[in-house]
Amino acid sequence: MTQEAMAQLVANTILQGSDAMYGRFLDVTSGAQERFEQQEWKSVQLALKTRIHFYDHHVGLVSQQLRAMLGKEHTTRSFLMAVKAAYIKLLDDYPRYDIAESFFNSVYCRIFEHRNIRRDKLFVQSAQGGRIPKYPTPLLRRFQSQAGIYATLERMLDSTPFTLPWRDRAGDIKRITQILQARFGPQLTMSFTLEMVRQPFFRNKGAYLIGRLDMANQRRPLVLPLAISEQGELYIDACITDSDDVSIVFGFARSYFMVYAPVPAALVDFLNQLMPNKTPAELYTAIGCQKHGKTELYREFLHHLDNSDDLFDIAPGVKGMVMSVFTLPSYGFVFKIIKDKFAPQKQMTHAQVREKYRLVKEHDRVGRMADTQEYRNFIFPRDRFSDTLIDELLEVAPSCITVTDSEVRIRHLYMERRMIPLNIYLEQATPESITQAVQEYGDALKELAAANIFAGDMLFKNFGVSRHNRVIFYDYDEIAYLTDVNFRRIPPPRYPEDELAAEPWYSVGENDVFPEEFRTFLLVNRAVAEEFDRLHPALFDAAYWQKLQSQVKAGYFHDVRPYSDNNCLKPTTMSVKPA
């Protein structure tokens, strides 16, 4: 077989693998409505994990197939460039070129074990110039305001695919109409257009209708979260029309949406119009295409690097005992690497730390755990690194770092959204900000626990404050399932001398946690302590944690809304159904 014919065969094999992967991705996604309507919340979580695993599974299958097809004679530069050229031709009219380019990169890196990575052989930048492919059917449904807001909303809801009965559809439409009139007034008395994505979005216990209002003088997003009542009836829980509020719904600490998207580039383009402050990387990740989100994030990083001149340096805050963190001051992400050796009190391996990060990726993050992107053999320009940072990295992780005159190569790292460490935030906060931060911190612990997550290391330095002033957990080396933890009360001392002894008078098991002790290491600051005692006293009670454990074990899935009460139609209780 000629080199040209072999290159064409390899290109076809990779694209077929990408097709197979995304086909299975869509198959799992297409079951989201049934899982939602049947309230199969455990299945919802399982589907999230299953869908994430498809990508690496299919990359592995294609890599094995190509290794069997190719010998060493086909690893020349000319052959690899011929494969890429053949692949580019296959993508000219291909609707998912974005996903296919990332899949190509992943297969290449898997075959060469993340070595021999050069920009000319990979799709570091897209070969398609950012074109937006057409949907097989129109992405949006459009509704003209022929008979007013109420009638337009009514027609829109008639077009949705839900099969459950409505609890009070007319009442929901009336309330939304009143909200829109109050927010936009005269603009909605004129002609307007309502454009909605045909496919609902699903996540956890909610469904979302997502679109926009096109009015005379402005466009505004329209997001309608749906939920199921205890009687099994559908209702609209909120009406969101602010871009920042929609951005929170699509936040980086949330689980990925399930939305049937045969052409993800077109969907991302529309979502970007609703949330202009979100990048393509964030939006691809939010709809479950996290591997291509990783590609887009790298492209955005390179663009930022080319348009800035500041130096990478050690991230502010208390240094971690497991991870070393550095940042570029002008850039909105941090870079985390696992140290070669951990502090003595950290009894774990590198593999266990990586497994903790995988757990977070696949779990319901309830808006309280930052998502990460994992990279191998990441190359930085040497002249952008401070000498202090180079010395730090070579000291704590020499096996992971290679430094030359021109580049710094890091064998394994995580990229994560940059936030203000909570301990630093509290040191600088006003009394009002302290109250808000303590409320957020306690809520974060409670919401994580309701999702069967115990943070483990609860020090404020392991939490960050986002630009929306949400407190988010980001240090995962001691994370555990709540149901694996043994919450205990400290037994009373046997003798007065017990309390003065250097060692506890009671036994302590590997998974034992004593919530009474939280006060000792959390409440050093008096202002923080006072607010904590006022807002979250239950967190110091073992019985509170044991009750949460019982609920999780019984199959109860608590509700964590990704929007404020200000957007809710009215106070209501969503379904809490045993699995």
C-alpha cells in the first residue's frame, strides 16, 4: 500500500472512531428526558459517569487498532503530515469537526505516549477557521409575539417534548408573563421574537428551557428551569433573564449538562451569544464535551500568552502539602502539579491523588467543587517563568519538570479556575463580607454533604471565592464519600487528667471525624467564629452529619438550585424521592 493510501486509511479510521464515540455520547444523552421524568436520580448520576468514560475508551480502541496497522516505518514526519492532510479533507463538510480534531489529537498523543508532540502534526489550532456547521434540523424554534406574551409562552410550552402532566401550567405562564412585564415593560408590548433551543437541557434533578427574547432595543437570555413536584407533576421553578445569572447556571463548579447536540459548535455559538463572558472552552465543557473544552482552553491559553508579557509565579496563599500551585497574574486559571514527596501527615500516593481528581470530575459537583482539566507534557516558554518559581518547581517536583534554555516542560498538571483563597478573603473582608462568606462556606459544606461528599481538609485555605462571591472547594487530596466517614462525638474524659494529656483518652479510627474539633482549627478569627455560631452551629454536631449520612444511604437526593430565590416564581418544594 502506498504512503498516500495508508495515510487515507489511518485518517478514516480515526474519524470513524470519533463518530463511534460521539454516537454513544448522544445515545446516553438522549435518555436524559426519560430519567428526569421517571425521577431516576441514581441513573442520572450513573449516566454522567458513563458518558465521560466513552471518550478515553474509544481513543484507546482506535490507538490499539492503529498500532496493529502501522509499523515503525510509518512514524516519519512525512507520513504523519500526510495523515493530518487527509484528515483535514475529511472534515471539510463534517458537522462535528471540532470534536473530531480533538479526538485526532488524543489518538496521536496516546500512540506516541505524549512524546513527539509538535504543533504541525496536531490540531493545536483548528483547520476549519471557526466555521459554524448547520444543524440537521434547525437549532432554534422561533415564536413571534402575535397575540402577546402569554400566548407566545403558551405556544412555546406546547412545543416542548415533555410527557408529564403540569401542576399549574396556566399559573406558571401567568407568573412568567408578570415577571417579564415588570423587567422589560413597554418593550414587550411591541413586536418581539422568542427563540428557544429545541432540545431541553438536563442536569441533576432539573430540566432547563434555554433561549432568548429578541426585543426592539435589546436581546436578553430567557432560561426557564423545570422541576417535578412531589405529586409527579411538572412545573416551572424560575425565570432567568440576566446574563450573569445564566452564567452561574453554566458555572465551572457544576456538573455537565445533558443536551442532545449533534452539532455542538452551533449550540456553543448560540450559548455564547447569551453569555458573552463565557469562553468556548467553558461552554463546550458545560454541555459535556469536556475533552474538546480542554482543547479550546489550551487555545485560549496560547492566545493569552501571545498577548501578555507578565511572568508565571507561585500562587498567593498557603502552600499545599500535596500540590504546588503557580499562576500567571493576568490569566484567570491556576496550574497545579503533584509534588514528588508529600508532608508526613499526608499518607497517600500520587495515584490516589489523581483518583480523587477523577472522582470530582465524575461526581455531582453541586456548584461547590471546581472542575479541572488535566494535561500531560505541557510546554511553557522559559522566559515567562520567574527564577523563584523555577527553583520552587525543581525543589518540590523534580521528576515532573524539565527546564531548558527555551522551555519548561511539565509532565503532568491540572488547570483550574483561579479564585481568591477563602483565608485571604476573610483577612481582608468587611463585616458584611465576612457574614456572606461564612454563610457561603457553611452552605458549601452542607451541599457537598447532601451530594455524598465530605471535604476532609476543611481549612479555609482549601476553598476559594469566585467572581460571583460563591465559596467553592478546590483541594481534593482528602476528599471522601460522606458515607465512608465515621462521625463521632468526643467521649467525656474518664479523669480530670485526661483533658491535660498529650494524647486523646479515646481511640481514633482511620475514618473517624469529630465535628466538635472543627472549632479548634476553623474559628481562630473572633468575627468569623461569631458568625459561624450564629449561621451554622449544626456543623459542630456529629448528629447533624449522621442524619445527612442516613439520608444519602436511604437514596434521598437533595435539591441544590443553581440560581437565586430572586429568580424563583414562588417558594416551593421540589421532589425528594427515594431512589
